[in-house]
Amino acid sequence: MKNFHPFFTIGTLGMIVIACLHMFLAVGLSLTSMHTTFFVLYPIFLTFLILGVVLTVKDKKTLV
């Protein structure tokens, strides 16, 4: 599994960036109104991550 599907990269980087930004806004700036925005963004990037894993495994099975 050397080559990951681009959705895997998008999902992974998206989850990391969104989580860091969420922690900064929640703890650092104490903005409680931002939580609803992030609860929408988490499932979007999680979907990209899951699709990336599924498509990577599917591509690996077709190569074997």
C-alpha cells in the first residue's frame, strides 16, 4: 500500500487541520458558537477518509 488514494490524503489532512483549529478556537479563544460548524466538517472529512481507505484497498486487491 505505497500509493494511497487522494481521498485518503484529503481526509487525513482535513481531520488533523480541523481538529487543531477546533481545539484552538474552543480552548484558546473560548468561542462556543463555533462548535456547530465543526460538527458539520468532521463527518465530511471522515467520509473522505473512509472512501480513501476503501478505494485504496480495492485498488490493492485488483493489482494482486
